[in-house]
Amino acid sequence: MTYVNFFSEPGFSGLKDFQDLITGASLSFFKLYIAFKIWLGQKFWLMQIFFLNHDFQD
């Protein structure tokens, strides 16, 4: 969660700060991004299946 605090800081400006952010929290951010994408994909897939079955039942 360090990148969230980093974005909140007023010192976040320019490419160097962004590079420091990437090198500092790239792994945890990548894991969080992948987990979010998987969660979002599963939720979308479940919603699709639910609506699909609902339409077929009607």
C-alpha cells in the first residue's frame, strides 16, 4: 500500500518519482493488479453466466 501513500504525497511530480515508485513497489503493485484483474474477470464472467441463464429461463 506504499504506492497509494506515495501518490498522495505532494512530492509526486515528474518521471524520476514515477521511476522510484515503479522500482520500489512494482512487484506488490503487479500482484495487486493481477489479483484485481482476476477478481474483475471472475465477477464479469459470473454476471454474464447469471444473465445468460436468466434470459434462457425466461
